[in-house]
Amino acid sequence: MIKRIHLFSTATLSLILLMFLMVGCKHHKKTLKTEHVLVSETIDTLNQKCKLDYKSAKTLSKHVKENEFIFDWAFAKANVQSLIDDKEENFDIKVRMRKDSAMLISIQYVLGLEVAKVLITRDSVKFVNYIQKTYFKGDFNYINELIHADVDYDLLQAVLFGNSADFQDEETKLKPVADRANCHYLLSTERKRRLRKIQTGSAEIKDALQTLTLNPDNYKIITNEFIDPTTNRRFIANYSNFTQKDSVYAPYHVDIDIMAQKKANLKIDYVRIEKNTPQKLSLNIPAKYDAIQIQKKE
């Protein structure tokens, strides 16, 4: 038996999909014009109280990569608060990840009751809902068509731990700012992964833009903003509570705002992060569970 629903009924899976929603929206035949430019030129703002030296784009790019959370394997436990479509939910997650390969996200409600699991690889998504006894199996192409987005694995991997999504590091693509008003460095760039032309037509397909706000003391990312230059939809991740724990220096609080036709806010508070311990990444679908066939929006 195939159960048909118009949207993922579990807010947790929406959490994962919404994290990608702003990065690359499906381009229509008529390209919407926008005047918004993240950074159009190199700028030095002034503040007498801030002793921030100007640094070139190449220097900032180098420092960002040197100071990111580096791992081969990762494990994390976190408390999550989500506000999606005016519906608030609280739950716990466990994330098991092999870098650039696969991640398994387990979702629990109070008292440790496991309600769902999501297994994401570079080209597939599998989801099991243990409460409703249903499952979904698909690829990113299907999800992109479903939610009018351009989903990829690399972005989720980066956003979860405060890293940057892979970006163009040529001088002509990088725009540096010494923001002395706020005593931060800014670095704007284009993502390396060019948006796919989902619909036919002659409209130019633009790259998703990324702006990093950097702590001048350690060049950790404190804000990561993505924008679709065609639709002006935005995804902003703010990072705080940087903590040295179990040889891991990482942001233990992530606050995500998604701004489009509908808004969403996600707060992730990590209670534990470990790295470089191999994890089991598998998802078994019980034989008696029903497949979910998700109907695409018109």
C-alpha cells in the first residue's frame, strides 16, 4: 500500500529540507530582477574603537579554511527547537557522519522515544517514520523538483558544524570587507556548485551567493548567509557558544533563519560533539512499512 501525502508530515524531515531551501530555488522562465548585492566592492568601514587591520580576500579565504572544524568522522547530540509554518516543536537529534559521504540523523522525542531516522548520501535521501510506520526513498533530483530547490549534501554538512560551503576562491569571485563598525571581517563569494537549469528557457542561471562574517580573533564563522540572487530568498545561520570540549572546538549553538514565502527558525544546541570515531551509517526499512509517495506541488 502506498500512502500519498502532499508534504512531509514529520516536521523533522522538513527541518532538513528547509535548511537547503534558500540556497538555490527553482528558476522560472521569467527571471526576477533584484537590486540586492551582498558585497559589490572592497570596503573599509571606520570605527575608532576597533583596531581591525585590512586583509585581502585571499588571506581571509586562507584563514577560513585553516580554522574550520576538520573531521573524517563526526558524532553529535543536540536539542532542537523548530518553528515552521507557525508550528513549534522540540526534539533531540543524533548525527552520525562520514565527511563528504553520508550522514545518519536520528530523531527522538521526550524519554528517548525514537520517532524517525534520515539517511542522506551525496545523491539520495531515505526516511523512516517509526510512529506512522512509513518510509520514503528518493534522490535529490526528486526533492529539488518537489520543493523547488537545489539541494546538495555539502551545504548541510557545512551548516551543521559552522563551516563554509565550498566556494569560489579566485580573486575576482571574492569580496573582502573590514567591518570596523562591528569589528568583524566579511567575505562574500559564490558557491562552487552552479545551480542546475531545472526548467528550459534563456534566463541566466546565477550562482548562489555566500557571505561569511568572521571573528577576527580566530577566523571562525559567526554568521553564514546564503542568498538566491534571482528570488532574493535568504538562509542565515548564526553561530555562538564556541566551546573547547573533548578536543573539539566548535559552535555549540546554531540559530538558523530561513526567509522566503514562509519563514522558519531552527535552534540547535549541541550537548556533545565528537570527531574521528567511525560510525555505523545504515538504515533498515521494516518490510511491513508503507511507502510514502509525496505529490509535487503544481
